[in-house]
Amino acid sequence: MSTLFNRVAKVNIGGREFTYPPFSIEFTQEQKIGNLQSATLKLYNPSPETIRVFEAKKKGSGKIFPKVTVSAGYKEDSGTVVLGEAINYSVSQNGVDRVLEVKISDSTTKWSTAIVNKSYKKSSAISVIKDACKSIGIDPGEIELGENKTYDSITVRGFSDSIRKIASDTKSEFYFRNGLLTLQPKNSKKKQVTLLNSFSGLLEKPEKTAKGYKIKTLFLYSLCVGMIVKIESKDVNLTAKIVKGTKNFSTFGDANCEFEVIPA
């Protein structure tokens, strides 16, 4: 893993890019199955012009939030980590540094408050999900349900509540991955497993919890909730699913991931 310590980071907002170097960049991302991803991004010593890029634009009685993509990692292993909307920002002074702190959420305005108000008859759960996403402009990612289900009749009113119901009806779980709504079986039988040991980025001793383990790794941009991992350490040998996690990245400080896993 010694080749992975040359860090890279890039923030894209509205087609404008801010990269490290010269920008100092930090972010923390929260992930949990069944929840929106959220992230806090920090840019150090931005110009007033840069700060204005993060302002929401008025549209009628509402606002359009800027789209933000954050890529990070190492020269040999980097990629997109955050893809969402800049829903709020603040500027503060920390010693000699001016710090722009930005709150980012996955399509939050569309997901949490969107109303579909459509009825479907003799429709599969997958077709209902895809049409509901299309109706409110959310991009569906990979959709694989735990059980196939055809509804004789279903009315989708609030998008959020309806997706939760369909996931429950089909023994599935949902999460957002890089801005895309993703569903998979609660008991996924997928064979793709990511190995985590001391050579591939596992740090410290896994900590036992009531349902599984807490683990810590180097910053691995591609790891996210819903994935199956094979944990190999002196004390633990387990195939598990990531259900919750925090990714921390800094171009000048700590960079790591902390996950909660349960047996798969």
C-alpha cells in the first residue's frame, strides 16, 4: 500500500474545478443503508468568486442548489466519492485560514419532499420504481430486488415513503451510491467480495459490536454501504456487509474510513 500515499482531490461545481494542489481540501461523508448520503466539504482560502459559485439560485418560490462532485484518493487509486447538491455553506476564519464549509446531500430536495401522485395497475415493482424516479428527475442506479412483485394496484404519493414501502414489500434495502438510487436484496447472493486485510488497507483490530464489527481502513474511495467484504485479521475472519460508514479525507491531515458491518 506504500504507493497509495500520494493523495489527489478534485471538486467540480457547475463545470468549475478546484484541485489539490493548490487548494487544500477536506471532507467527511456519512453513509447508511436506507438514508441519503451526506457530506461536509471544506475548501481553504477560497476567493470571493469561488465562494459565490456555491450559492443557490432562486427559481420561482424555490431554489436550485449547485451540483457538486468530489473525487479523491491516491494517484494509483482514486475516483468519485461525493455526488450531490450544495444545500448550504458558511465561511469562517481559523487562524490565518479562511475556511469555506459546504453541506452536500444526494438530491435532497427531490428525495425528501417530492410528490409523485401516480397510480399503477398490474405493474412490477421495478417498473414502478423506475417510473417514479423518472417523474421527479432522480437517476436510478442498479436495481435488484429481493423478491419479484407485481402490484394489482399501487398509488405512489410521497416518493420517499413509497420507495421505503416497495423496498419492504420486496425484501430489499436501498441506499444512494454516487447520487444514484440503488436497491438490492437484504440477503444478497452476489459473489463479488472485497478483501480487507492489512495488505489491502485494514487498520487496527476490528471492534466487536452487538450485531457485527466496527472496522477502520485506509481511505478507499470505492468502499461504500451495501458492499460485501471479506475481513481477514489475526482475530477476525468474516464475510460481512457494510451497513454504515464514515469516510474522512484531508489533503494535509488524516484520511481513512470507518465502517459498521454485519455478517453476510
